[in-house]
Amino acid sequence: MLNKKNRLTSNSSFKATYFQKNVVSDEFFVLYAGKAKENKDTQTKFGFVVSKKVHKRAVIRNKIKRRLRESVRKYLAEVNPIFMSAIFIAKEKSSEATFCEILKSVYKLIDKMANKRF
């Protein structure tokens, strides 16, 4: 499970991250990233959004979020991203994705965002 210190919780945090307009995407997810870190010791915070457009059943939407959280947790165990906050938004195709596909997608999107200029 993703630690509480690594979660975006407030609506204002989500809005601030969206406002930065740093966006990358692939076939399963869209990743919005916030500002670059000034202090490398601060933790990156993540938010996850899976709308009813992805799947009408809450069980499936929660499954996608659980898989995303676990993928991000594994990524954070290896690397500390350079941005302050990030939001993953699921696309419709993510409901059919396996855990391995989600894991690869998360790694790819975060690396793509890190290589993108802020």
C-alpha cells in the first residue's frame, strides 16, 4: 500500500497539479505532473483518478486504482521522481490491462515525464 505521505489528498493539490499542464500519456493512462522539486529530500505525492467512463462497476475501478498504487509504490522503492506531485488518470483500455502492463506503463510515463523539460 502506498504510504500516506505519498498521497495527494486535497482538492487544491489536485487543481495545482492540473494547472502546471505538464502532461504525458500512453494507451492506458494520462500523467499530470506538478512543479519540479527544489529540495530532493521531499516526497513526491501521487493522486489517482478512475472515472465511471472507464468502467461502470466500482469493483473494476478500485482494482485499477489498487494496481496503480502498487506500481507507484514499487517505482518509489527504486527511484525518487524529480517532481512534487503527479496524478494518474485512467483511460478506458486500462480496465483490460494486466498488472505487468500497468507496471510498465507507470515506469514509462514517469520516466518520460522526468526527461521532459519543466
